[in-house]
Amino acid sequence: MTLRRPCLGLPAGRPCPARRATTSRRCPDCQRSWEQARNQARPERRTAAYRRHMAVSKLAWIAEHGPLCVGYGAQPPHLVAPDQLGMDHVTSLASGGDPLGPLVGRCAPCNSRKGTR
Ligand SMILES: [Zn+2]
Ligand SMILES: [Zn+2]
């Protein structure tokens, strides 16, 4: 027998509309609301899925291209030390890109060059 407790409810202290009992902390509906609220409150980069995506993409990128920075503006692609290589979204999050979308290698200097434009 699994222990069932009342659902902890929605963000901002609102009670669970369905008043459901759940084996976890919240019923699936309330859990979804919480995740949405959390995603709006914090940058995507804090989520485990995002960090995993970054790490996996970096490994795949280095396996395929080496520690290659794709450059930016007048800077042509160049190799950097692996620990200098960051991953950057092909479509930036600022312009509506998917946080879990495709990434390219880009070093910090190129990334900041991009930011100052
Ligand atoms: Zn609930
Ligand atoms: Zn670079």
C-alpha cells in the first residue's frame, strides 16, 4: 500500500483545485503549474535538463569538431582550449530559440563580442 497525502496545492499558496490525494508532493496538475511557475521565474540554464543538454552537446561537438569555436563577426572559426569552450545556441534564447535546441561551440571572447553588438 502506498501512502497517500493531500496534494500540496498550487504556487502562491493556492489550494489544490481538485483536492486530490497523491503519493508524491503534488498531484500532476499542481506539479505542472509549479514547473511552469519555476520556469518563468528562473533562467532555463538552471534546470537539470538544460545543464544535461549543454554537457551532452559539448561532448558531441568536441568529438565531431574538436574544441572548435565557430567565431563571431570578423572572427573566423578557431580552435580553443577545451576548458575555454562554451556552447551557444544557434538561435539565441533572446530571439525565442529553444533552450534545448541545437548548440555550437563558442569561446567566451567570441560570446562576449556577440553580446556587445
Ligand atoms: Zn493538486
Ligand atoms: Zn572564439
